Amino acid sequence: MKRYLEPQIRRDLKRKMVFVGGPRQVGKTTIAHSLLGKRSAGLLNWDVPAQRELILRQTFPRSNLWVFDEIHKYRKWRNYLKGVYDVRTRSQQILVTGSARLDYYRFGGDSLQGRYHYLRLHPLSVAELGIHSHRDFESLLALGGFPEPFLGGSEREARRWSNEYRSRLVREDLTSLEQVQDIGSVELLMMRLPELVGSPLSVNGISEQLEVSHKTISKWLAILERLYAIFVVLPFGSPRLKAVRKARKHYHYDWSLVPEASFRFENLVASHLLKWVHLREDTEGHHMELRYFRDIEGREVDFVVTQDGKATLFVECKSADRDVSPALRYAKARFPEVDAWQVSATGTRDYLSREGIRVAPALELLKTLA
């Protein structure tokens, strides 16, 4: 299947290099093969020894498109690409893909300034798949949005895939990019985190459980962010809301890892919103963020989407049909111009409350996030 970023990548390749980052096995190599066509002659994977030698020797295949996959694992990769880009022919296109934040792993100054567009590829979503039935939505919730387990259609095989995925991420990607001595404890952290989705993340609590320092846990969490294993949602601070500004929440790109059904649903919604936010940032240039609201009196709204620092969307998640959340009413009353939704995983009610809050099945919102 063609992925949602492919048309944008084709447009951007006509002007600059294109970097595509995202979790491992999210579909970056599939996009590369689609762009290269049947021969796929221009694919150069740093993880393949024979192809790594071609990269280092600058012995490139005859192809109008060169795809450098996982080259960010080479310490001098940015200066290397600058040299390749600056001497290329005008018709030569360059795509760079990687399973980590390519904007972070630059090892010094950004020598590629102005030479590339950066796009972030996310797992499959309701809008991308064109899902309209509750049955298909339940499959996406159970299997996750990574192409292999979702298209496989088996919950048993999806669980096996997730376990192997976590192990490879730590044992291969992390060790190739970061200096971490205690790999076993990082794996324990990876197993513990899915149980903590939906609540403010207590680094102190995790450090006590794993018997590792607060500083080390914070470092490991930052590494997992850079490797697209998790993403962190910060609180939305506004004087009108008396917001709490320090506590962070986290979610997983593979929401099938989350054991409790209601929090798995919340994670799915978070992932869909982040995908939409990143798409608008990367392709339209808007400054957008995904946040959540929690105030000093304990009122909480699951998600706030902001544009240029201003709230544009409130989203509250419920597992089934419920009355409108008092916290969502509170937020809507103080920001009446902001769209507000309360979405449910299994509910069927669909109406507009007297405050102007849309209460609906989650599909009604998620299918618009394209």
C-alpha cells in the first residue's frame, strides 16, 4: 500500500534532499522501494556491510534516486551527505531514512542547513486506512498501527511482533547510537512503561522500582524518545486555566503494548493527534504541539492541540458513552472559540452539547485527521 507521505516526498525531492524519520518498521523502506520502482537499484542501507562499503567508497549505483537508509549511525553522516549533495548533478535526488530523530543525531553543527526537508512517518491510522466500521476500528486498536502486525490480522502474531520489536530496538538501535551500559535495565524500563500510560510520569517512582538514579532514568526516557519508541506530552499552561506546568505524560507509537483497554484507546487517540500535528508542521509549516491540560484542582482534559502557542482543539477520551466531562466543560468555558470533542471507544451517542462540545464515537473525529 502507498503511504500518506509519498506524494509530499515526491514533491520535495524535486527541490531538496528529503529526510524521513520514524519508528523502525513503520514503512520507510517500503516508501523507498515504491519511489525507486521495480529495480530498487538506488537503495543503500548502512546496516548491510556490502552496501556500507559502497557508501564509504562513494561508489553509487546508476539511479536518479539514491536512498541512504540508517546512515545516521555513521558519526560523520551529515558532512558526508553535504559533500554528496553539493557535487551531485541537478537531476539527482537524495532520500535519507532512519529509525531515529534525524534532527537530533547530527554530532555538532547542522552542516546541511537549507539543503533538506524533514518529514516524520507515523503508523497507520483511521484516516489513512479509510476505516469507517467499528469492527475495523477495534482491529486497529488491538493490533496497533504498524503495517506488519496490522495487515497480518492476528492478535497472537501481533503480540509476538511487539515483543521482538522492543528487543531489537534496545539491542540494535539503541546500542548503535547511544552509550548505555545497563541494557537489561533499559529493557525493564521498556516493559514497565506501557503500564504507566495515561498518568503523569513519575521518574522518582520508576527510579525506585528499578533501583536506578533519577538522572539515569531521565536520560533513558530521552533516548527512547529519540528512537521513536515513546513520545512525551507536556501540560498546556495558561493563566486562564491555572494549569500545572511540570508533570509530563507519555505514550507509545505501538499502542498495542498498553495492557489496559481504556488507556490503550487513549494512546491510540494520542498517536492519531500527533500524526496530524506532525503532518501539518512538516508539510504546511505551522508551529503545532500536542499537549494535555491539568490544573491545580485536579481537573484534566486528555489532549490540547496548539498552533503558535494557542489552543485550537480539546479532546477528552472515554471508553463508553458518558456525560460531558466537567473538566472539558471548564476548559471550553474559558476558551469558547476552541473546538472541543469528547470521544468514546465503544459509545454510539453523537450530539452537540449546549456548551458547543461534540460528543461522538472516536471514529467521527479520527477520520478527519488526514
